[in-house]
Amino acid sequence: MTGPAADPAVPDLDVVVPVWNEEQRIGRTLAAITAHAAGTGLRVRVTVVDNGSVDRTADVVDRVNATCPERVSVRLLGCSRQGKGAAVRRGILASRARWVGFCDADLATPPQALDDVLAALRAGDPVVIGSRRTAGARVEVGQPLTRRLGSLAFRALTQGVTGVSDSQCGFKFFDAAAARDVFARSSVEGFTFDVELLGLATRLGYRITEVPVDWSDQAGSSLSLRADGPEILTELLGVRRRLAAAVPVAAAAPRALRGGRTTTVVVNWRDSAHPLAGGAELYCERVAAELGACGEDVVYLTSRPHGLARREDRGTYRVVRGGSTYGVYPFVLGWLLAHRRRVGAVLDSQNGIPFFTPLALARTTPVLLLVHHVHQDQFSAYFGPVMARVGRWLEGPVSRAVYGRRLVVAVSPSTRTGVRRRLRLRGAISVLPCGMDAPAAAAVARSEHPRVVVVGRLVGHKRLHLLVAAMGAVRAAMPRAELHVVGDGPARADLERLADASVSTGLTVFHGRTDDAARDALLASAWLTVNPSAGEGWGLSVLEANAAGVPALAYRVSGLQDSILPGRTGWLVEPGEDLGEAVVGALRELADPEAAATYAAASRDWAGHFSWERTADGVSLALAIERARLQAGRRDRRAGNDLVCVVDVPRDLLAPGWERHQRQGDTWSQHGARVRGLLRGADEADVSAALARLGVDRRGSGVSVVVARPADLLGSPQTWADASAHAPAGRAVAQPVRSRA
């Protein structure tokens, strides 16, 4: 059997629920949906897409998921783009279910309507929507008169476009093929997104089935006909024009650049199929996949090793390959120059030498420079004196000239510091660490004997020879200590020779490349992972081990000092200290089952804080900020700075509707009776002005403003616990919640 339903990990039905500050009613809605879903006999997932909530919506979703019936689950996705249409598109395109659809958080249509919807989908109907104007429908609580008149007018304007009697009932479902076909072409993010969806489905030849529903008007709608009416009318006219000009599927443009939309291009020197692929490739590919799942047209430009195809379709994005290790640079610039009119944005991944993509693009095309770590000290390890000097010149002075004030994405606070102090790039810097996937549950107990497991590329600058050599000292103290190395690379032969030459007891195994199941099982059996590198961009292998409940030990160097929380998720060793002695100390502490369990729980909690959805949402937000800066042109007089402030405000001081007056790029989250904001590029005057827009006096009682620490930049919930320890007597301790990019 093939297709999504053949995979037991993939749901049969995915119900998307868009939310924005729905703490008060999302719990009841999810409880009703999951309870009814349990009786369908299907694997059902409810995907809650958070459109930037600042209340405790995320906490409520997590609590409901913990009590779901068998074969039913709830997950939370973030969506940095505003608008119900954007949130629904995010959830639909992220689904692999056989059937997928959406309903409103207010549950105006009860979940019992799923029975008729599923019957129609099982019968082969590709698009099934709830309708209040089909025989058998009942309106139990009607709308106020003004809203009813507005609905009639809206229906008159849209029925010729959609071909249905009720386009606005928030209960619409699709089979997988129709959902991807329709939503990949949609672009509306506001009120009229339903009209565009149904208009596209009609034009693409999909039959739309209306099923009767019971419906009740719900209080709490933020829609105002007086305030929003003109905008809705303008939006609707735009939808009608685009649908009238839509190209039929039979005459669709080639897949190189789809339809009439602009394309987001991710540029990296390798992809995961490359023999030397590593963390940089994972970052770029996962961001490309997440952006594509949000409905964007995404192309991944990279080099072409021998034996790989020039083009590869990966569902949510396409890979286009060309050029060798160094030939990829002119290939990328040539491709961008040839397609510059259709390129809407670029994520330019710098691996020592950037691609200098602004040279091939219009000045107004947003480009984000992605920096994993600064390579100034590494060029001399790979090149002779002349070429090393050229490399440093390209990464530093030439990059400053070409990228100017373009926004920079750094994967860690350490990289952020290096970019500013060593490369002296002038653009604003946004810290967006790698995401994480929850590891597959491995039914493997921790090893009986002390075991160190390392996963990663075997290359010289990872300095694994230090760990292999240190295992002699480790085994002198713990004779049965084991070292397992998973991965491959040019340094493997030397490492194996070093291990063979050492005279010690214990076991050292080089497993090479393994499948995911074997890798996860080895990690699950480990006591400890060790990263002896002299510097990383972030330390993805550390977080992957943490996700399996394994603490980490590393030198206190760039990147790794950000990804390890000393005393909670592992240990940091000062450069120059004895590595073997440090490993022995960590293993002895972990020999205590209670201590090991504490480290394991903290490690899983820390790793669970990161997600690829959050990383991609941060990239989308950074692109929006950069696009706005470029459109402002000379009118943009802001003086860029790296200062980030943390603002802590009592919730009751905020004026009603304060959420609509936030600065673009700032992050807010609610913790009990207090609201916390991360204000980027904000000095004292900026903070005062930002708070004034929210209706808060900077000098008011209970308002706190401090400079952000590295953990704040990573969105660590631990910083709230740290702050509460120093809070004045009587102040409520803030509870950590999942922050939003």
C-alpha cells in the first residue's frame, strides 16, 4: 500500500484550528473535537496554528495533548504571518494526512459535522464544505442584524466566484491532493481567503460538495463591518481580478518557477545528498521545507557532486544543482541573474565565503545573510598563506561592501558577537538557532557500563582526536568505559589508527553512517556525548543528544557555550583543561541514577524548546522586516544597533488592544499576571516609545527593563526562573511558556 495513509505515524485526518489569543476557549474546543474524533475509528490529529498569541494558548494546547484519547493527538505550530488565511495555509501545507481541513476556534459548527464530511470524502469528493444554506442545515443562534445584512451583501458579491451557496462557514475539508494543489496557489491572508480557496478549487476543476451543518453565532469576533468593510471590499476585488486572470492547470508554467508568484531562493554550497553534508545543510533544508509548507514557492540552489541529478523535487521545495565546490558560486549568481525578475527573496548561507547574491538581484529584493560561524581562523587550516588571506578578505571587507546593511541571521549569540566584532558587518543581526525534531522513541535502556556516544561528521576541525586520545585516561579510572562514534568523513582513518594505537581496556567502535533507528538507539543507550571542537556555530549534535535525554560535555567556546546549560544539560570545560579528567568527572556524576535522571529530564526539556517551525517563522519575519526596510529606502533613518532589551510589564498596565501596536520584530509572551517582551535594536528612547504605544509609562510601578542575556536571545524559559529568584518580595513568580518567533 502506498500514500500517506500507509504510514502508521501519519494521521488519516488532520483538523487545522487557527488561533490568536484563544486561551479562554481553545481548551473546550479541543476537548470537543478530540472526544468526537475518538469515535471515528481514524487516526486524527488536531493542528493548532498560533498566529502570534501572547497569552497562555500554548500551555492550554499542551495540557489537552497530554490527555488525548487513543489514536488522537494535538500539535501546535507557529505562524509569524498575520491573518487567518496565513495560519490556515501554514497548517494545511504542513500536513501529510489523507484528508485535511480547518474549523474555527469558536466551534460555531460542532464537531459532529465531521461525520457527514468524512462520508463525502470517503465517497471520493475532493472538496467538502459545511453550509448553513443547504437543505437540512440549522442556524441555532443567528447573527445580529447588521452582520446578517453584511453577510447577504458579501454572498451576492462572491457567489459568482465560488459557485457555492455559503463560502464563509469556517468548516472546509479536502483530500490531500486537492489541498496541496489549491493552497499552494493561494495567497490571501485576510478575511476573503475562503473566497480565493473556493474560486481556485472551481477553476482547477475540483467538485465542491456542500453538507448541511448546525451553526451558532459566537461572541468575541474581532470583525467590524464599519472598520474592516472597505479593506474587505478592496481585498475581494483583488481576489476576483487574480482569479479572472488565473492560468488553467493544463497551461501552467514550468516548475522551474511556478505560476505568477515570486520565488524564495535558499542558497547553500551543499544539500543533504552531498557526501560531506552537515548541520548547515540541515538548517537550510528544513527552513526551505517549512517555508514551502507555508505555501511559498521555494528553490534550493546548491552544488552538484558527481552522480546527482540537476533537479530534484522534494514536495515542498525543489533542489537545483550546478557547479563544483567552487564552481557553485558563479552558477548561483548566473541562475539568480537569469531569474532575477521572479526572485522574491533570498536566504544566502555563508560558509566562509558568501555567494554575494545582492550583485545579481534588484536592490529592493530582500536578502538575508545566514552565518553559522565566523571562519577567519579556519582559512589557514585549509589553504596556504596567500589563499587564506584572500578568504579572510572575502569574508570580511568584501562582504561588508556587498551586503551593506542587509539583515544578518546568526545561529547563536556567539555567532552574533563574531559577526559584529570580527567581520564588522553593518546590518541588524537576528539570532535564530537550529530547530529540533523529537527523536523516535527508542526502546533501549541506558548502557550498563559508562558509554560516550558521538554523532557527527569526522573532519579535522571537529577535533575528535582529542576525545579518542582522552579515552585512555578515562579507562584508567573506569576500565569498562566505551566510546561509540557514528558518522563518516575524511578524518575517520586517522581516528581509527589513533584508537588502535592506544593501549587501554574498554571498547571503541566506529559505526560509520547508520540509519536513523540505529543512531537513535545508540544515543538512547549513552551516558554522555562529548564535543571537543574549538568552536561551533551552534552545536546541533549536542541538542540532538539532549533530545534523547543525554547530557553533553564540551569546551567553553563559541556556539557550544550557548547550546549547553552548565549544571543542567551538561558541562563546559575551559580551553586547556584536561579533557579526560573532565569526562571522568561527568561519568562519575552520572553513575548516580538520580543525578542521571535529573540531567536527562533537563536535557529533554531544553531540546524541546527548539523547533524548525519556530526557526522558519523567524526567517519569514526577518524577510518581512528586511523587505520593509528596503521599501522605505532613504526614508529609513533608523540607526542600527545590537542592543536587545527585555521588558517585564504587569498585564493590567497594558491598554486594551495593545497587541496591535507592537513593533515589528519584537517578541512578547505572557507569564501569569505579567507580560514579557524582547525588544530588538532598542535603546532607552526606543523602549520608552514602544511602551508608550502600548499604553505603558516606562517609569510606572512594576515595569522592568534590562539588557538581554544570551539565554534571552535564544528564548530560554529558564531566564524567567532566574529572574524570579531575584524578584522583590510579593511579586508572583512567572511561569515559563513557549515563546514565539
